Amino acid sequence: MKKTNWRNKRVLILAAAIVMFSSAGIRLINAAIYNYHHIGLFIRKDFPQYTSVLEMQNAYAEGVPMDEMDLGQVCRAATGMDGWGVSGMADLLQISAPCTISYFAKPGGDVLFQIQAGTDIWVDLDNPLLAVPPIGLSSFPTYLPGWRYAAPFPTEDGAEQESCAYVPLDALLRVAEAAFVQSGYDLSRDPGPMRNAGAREVAVVRILMPDWQMYSSGYYVSPDIYHEPWDGWTVGLLAAGGVLLAADGALVLRGRKRR
């Protein structure tokens, strides 16, 4: 009976260790695939590299809060330009918001402004680069994945809020996807890597183009285009698996001493 219990304990410990190591492996593979897909979409050999980037203050590297950041300076450092303004109203596409778009004081904090689903909003599809101020789809990356920094979309009733706030990336992607579908955006003749891309893929490129600009110039690696493979969860899972293997080894040694 004791031998059976000893074996059962080993089976449970080894099974748990396998689960831990497998989970860590899956997270590493998912991060690698995500990084290859998102960064790979933006790599272009002909993009100019700005040597002045290393000579200018890097607000992201210094951890400056988004609401204290000089976005104009960031734009100049990352692109060598002052930033493209948002297109005039005549160049914007009017659509119904496909979802409720909430703007927060901080990620997951108090809602400062909200655009209800179905509200008529104006969307700029033609200006994917860094814009100052960032409005609508034009947004700045933040320090957290899934959160952007931008001012709300202009609305049909003219209730514009020019101050920037945190907005979920998924909401902007849904708006961009709906706008591209409504506009009949056709990439079937595009000679580049986006040939025949779906609306969702085009939306990703549209929203994350500022991140690509920063990445290409060496200014900032956004968490929305790069997932850290060795994050706390992955390291924790590997450590837990190691502890379980050590426990199994201890059981084996104890069993040998009793013989």
C-alpha cells in the first residue's frame, strides 16, 4: 500500500510539472508568433533611420506618464517630423460606432468620456502616422499592452473632447475594421505584403503604424507589437515546474533510503 501511495504521489507531481512546463512553452511559442506577426508586418528596409533619436530625450525610456508627456517632442524624436495633423472633416469617413468607446483617466480607472455604440463618428483612414494631437484612430502607444492614448473621435453632434485619455486598443480596432469595410477598401492589387489582406489585418496596421514608426527608428518598442516572452507568468510557471521536479527527486531519494 505504501509503495502504491509513493507511486501515486510521483505521478501527480510529474503530471503537475508537465502541465507547468507545457504552459510555459505555450506562452513562449505564442509570444514568438505574436512578435513575428506584428513586428514582421511593419519591417521595411527603405524606412529612414534617424540618428538623432539617440541624442534626444526619450520620454518612454524615462517612464514619463502619458498625461505629462510632450507628444510633439516624442513625434520629432521618433520620426524626425513634427507630426501629421488629422485630416480635415471633408476627408473623414462618417460611420456608426460599432461598439461603445470608453476613454479612461487611467487603464481600468474612471471613465472620462464615452461614445455610445451607434453614435455617428468621423474616422480618418488616410493618416496612419503619428499625429499631434492624436485623435480617433491616431493614437500613441502606452506602457501597457491593449491600451492606447488618444482624444475621442469627432461626433456628428460636435461634442468633441480634445483632451487625450486611455482607450482600449480593441475598441479602436473594431472602429477601424468597420470603417474599412464600409469604405470598400480594396487591397487586391496591392503589390506589397498586405495584398488581399482582410479588414482586421488592415485595421491592425492602421492603428499600430505609430508603433512601427517608433520601433523602426529605435525610439520605443511598444507592448502592442512586442510581447515579452520571459514575463512573470512564464518565469513563474518554469520555476513551479522546477520545484515540482525537485520534490519528485526528493521522493525518489527518500524511497531509496527506506529500501
